Amino acid sequence: MSDEIGLLCEPYLLLPDETGVEVAWVTDRRPRASRLVFAPWELADRLEQLSPDELLGASIGGELPGAVWVQAASTRLSAMAEDRESVLPARLVDLRLALQSGETSGVTVPREVWRIAARATGLEPGRAYAYRVASSGVASDVAHLSAAPPADSPSLRLLLTSDHQLGATVPATMQQAIAATGGFDAVLYAGDFVNVPDRASEWFDDARGSAFFPSMRGILPNTPMLSVVGNHEVQGMREAGATLAESFENALPLAVSPDGLSLSNYEMLFPSPSGARFFAITFGGVRIIALSAARVWRSDRAAEHPEDRVVSSRYQESRDVLDDPLAQRYGSHIIDDLSAGSPQYNWLRRELRSPEFAEARLRIVVMHESPHSIGVNAMPHFAHPVRLEERDATGQVTGVRYDYPSSENILLRDVAPLLEAARVELVIGGHSHLWSRFTSPAGVHYLETSHAGSTHGAFESGGGRQRARPPRLWNAHDALAQGDPGGLTPIVPSIRPRLGPENQPLPYVADPELSVFSVLTVSADAGAEVSSYVVDSRTPDAPAQLFDAFPLG
């Protein structure tokens, strides 16, 4: 094995404020030394000419007068691993051999991954800086960074996206996003980065070419990302002999087991500015509220008779685990509670009453699951699973079912009324892998723009598709086959809608050949507008097409 350090991804930007921004990068070994070097943009060419040793050397000030260097801290992501289902690049010969030879558990092997980070501080507002990072003999290319734009910034452009999850079309779509707009001031990401969060290759170097960081090449080195938790950021309990995908489905409520679920890799790669999985920041005068609104994923299997239940799902427990609390799965349980009285709910109420919220030029919310959707994942209702135990004549438990009452939909009952009363302008969601939007009677816009070429389909009222529903033993009114659980009607795109089989304009984009991204533009003279673009994988060289736009405020 070579002793050379390798960069597993380009540097990426996080946690912007009015005077600085964090720069992070990832290596495949612990470096002896790491450093961030930045300088006014006019010095970009000279910065590019420096070798890694010069960037790390004691004489950097003499090599590049005006440059600032910051020593970086290293942290190992101890949960990163690979398994027999990993699609590894050819260069990872040792990992391939370890998996083939049955080392450790014979199914998974740890993978060494180190996150390096340093903060650029003392930045002048409105000024661009060139930067590079270096770690023990390797260095990045030049990219640019800046402090968060001031509140009176004349223009602001934010990329809205989510649910990439190794989608084959994502890399080309993100390049088309750059070509269509010229670049962004920030990325708002509504969750679900990869499929299995503890599988390192899905983040950095999956051989199929659509790992998360490479797919965002050209964006993240120059653009700070603000993100929220999705269900694919949550890894379940590791068990001997289980693949990482099987462990992913083993997530348990923390009340059942303190090791029931882990967000370790996500939280280390993308730390929150508040330390919690919900936060608010002001960026260019825009107040951005990030909520943790996600549930662990479960299949929709449901058998009416307890003896026929052979798997645990969102609706049932397998007949084989009824005597083992740690083998049960507890339905699609919510990761961070948002119901009235919960810490997150109380924090949101305070935020919506804060001066920072009131004084913002625009107020938007980012959350993985949204109150309104015509996607498959709008069901079951966003409620805590209600556990129903079935017993025989002796009182013995013979089956366990889970209901999700419509009356207890937390997003509709508790969260949406707060957002409506506060007159939030835009709510960005994801999770169902489609594009759709709604406008409430109060004027709040709800946008899902999570379609990255891997759609689960749309289920509009009166359309041709219906969601799968559990048998009649479950409450039928609590599982909508079609439509939005909140009762809103999806809006037909304003410019170039897709057409249905009878040439009717469709109020969504849900086509496996297409990918969608959206852009929020805020300007001093024209106000704010959300524009959505579609990229057709069958014509990859064709530019992205604008198909919808609507104003905010």
C-alpha cells in the first residue's frame, strides 16, 4: 500500500457568516500536516503555481505576500466502511482483496477516511478570495471563497436540489446547472445525499461515477452548502454478517436502544451551525430555516393475517421478532420530533418571532419531508407510528401493526400552521423524487425539486397512478391512494409543462429520463423568483430548459 496521501474529494465550503467560511476536505490517510491558504483573488495565478510543499512550508509568507494560512484539524470518520455491495474503483486493490478474502466480519471492512477542516476568517464583505488546501504532499486546485453576502446584496442565486443518491444523471445535471446560471452563491440541499451513509465509496469514489462529491464538482469548492437531514443520512445498528444496506434498515428509536441509529458520517461531513439538526442563518438578507423532518425508511409490505407477516415494514412487525424488542423495527419512526411541545417545535416558534426573521428580505424553510406532496412518500402520514398489538384468547401477542392517523400528521397539524401564520414565502422539500409545487391560501409556496433522474412517480388526484395501501385491517382513510395529504392542488408549470397521454399539461415532472434542478434568485430591483430547469438524459449535450418560474413576495 502506498504511503501517499490521497484527496478523496475537492474542498467544500460550509458555515458561512459575515466574516468567514469553513473549508473542509477529505483524505484517505491521516496527514502529517494540513493547511488552508487563501489570498485576495488577484493573487490566484501565483497561488496556483505553488507546490504542496510550498503551501505547507514555513516561508509561505515570502512565497506569496498577502496570503493567509490556517493550520487545519483532522478527524477520522470512524463509521466509514465498504462491503461486498460496494462498487469500488480499480485503484482500491487492498479493499477489494480484503472483501474477497473474508477479513473482519467477512461482509464489511473499515475504510480509512479523514475529514480536514480550517476556517477562513477576517474576510472583507463583498470581496472574493482565492484558496487552496494542502495535506502532506497533495494539494487542491485554486477555487474561490468569500464571506456571506451582506443583507443589501444586489443579487443572490441559490441552487435548490436534493435526493441525488447516486443517480446516474446527476453529474451531468449539475454541470448543466452551472452552464445555465453561471454559478451560485449557496446550495440549499433538502437531504438524501447517498443511499447507504456508512458506505464511503457512495460519498467519494463509487466506480459508476455518480458518488456525491464528484457529482458536485465545480460547485462545492466555490459555493457554501446548507443542508438538512434526510432518511438516507441515518444508519442503523451494525450486526455481524450484515451488509451495510441491511444495517441501514436496522435503525431503531433511541428510546429502544442508545445505539439504535447513527448520523455520524453526515454530521461530521456537514456540521450544523447550531450543533443541532435544526438551525437558522441569514445569508444575503435571506433568512434560511433548516428543519429536521425525516423518518427512517421502511418498505410498504403489509399482510392482513399475523401468520403471513414475514418481514418488518412501516406497517407491521415480522412474526419472528415479536419476542425480541431489539429485532423489531418500530415502523417508520421520526428521527427528530417536530410535534407541538417538542424541543424542535418550540425552537421554531421562537425563530418565527425573532428579529432576524422579521427583518429578513425573504424567509424560506428547507426540510426533507414537506407538508404538501403528491409523491409516493407522502404516505403514510407524517405521524408517530401508533403501535397496535393483536392478541389471542390467552393474551399472547400474535401480531403487531402500525397506524399513522391523518389527524396526527405533525407537518400538517403542527408545523404548517406556524409557517402559514408567519407568512414564510417558500418551503423547499424533497424525498419523493419528483418536481411539484403548491401555493396555500395564505400565499406560502411549497416546492419539491428532488427529481434527479430516479423518480418514484407522481400520484395526483384523478391521475392514472395510485399509491400502494395496506389491507382493510388498517384505517383506509389514513392512507391516501392519490393527491396531497394537505388537500392542495399541484400547480401546472408556468412555461413549458410536460404533457400527458392526452396532451394535457401535467402539474409535475416524474420521468426517469429527466432530471430537475431549481434556482432561487433574489435581486434588489426585481425581487425574488424561483426558476426550475429540466435536463433530458437522452440529449445530454442540449442545454437545460427552463420550464417553470414564479415570483416570491
